[in-house]
Amino acid sequence: MIFEALEAITLSTKTRGTFSLKPGDRLDWPDEDVRKVLERCPEKFKVIETHHNANLWVNAWREIADLTSGIQEMDRRFKAVLDLLNLCDKAFEAGNWEAFQRWAEKVKDLCRKR
């Protein structure tokens, strides 16, 4: 699981030792180790992605890339697709799968229209 420090913190674990983290620093640890950290101080970290859902994101982005391939600036859908892709990207960066799916569905609908 990949998780990110939200503030400066020194994290000490029995199995991994001591780490000084700055806001934005990311660690990729086994799920069980991350759960232990989150139980102790959930407000200081956010989960970026689990290894389970990493494939979901990759497959979703790949599908969108296939659908949007070939849409050029002169296409009447171009700006709307670009705006929706930006919303998908923001949802992705926030780790918000539900919002990502919602925006991706709108991209798909728009791309199916000719």
C-alpha cells in the first residue's frame, strides 16, 4: 500500500526502524504494516493506493486513452474531453475512485458521440 505523510512526522516501527518524513513523502509498505501506522495516527497520513486497486486505475486510464486517441484540437469534443480528463486527473491524484469513475463515464459518453 502506498501512503503519504500529511505533515512532518517521525515514524518509529519495530520492524522498519525510525523514519523522519516531510509532508508529501510517500512510502510503499505491505498493507498490514500500513494499517498499524494508520491505527496509531490516521490524521497524519493518507493512503494513495493499495496494490489491489493499482490495476483498476491502470486499466481505467488505458480505456480512456484508447477512446480519446485521435481526438484533435479541431474536433468539437476536444475542449470538453480535455476538461473532463483534467477532472479525472484530479480525482486520481486525490485517490477518489468514485469521482474518477463518474468523470471517466462522461469522457466515454462524449467520445462515443461523433
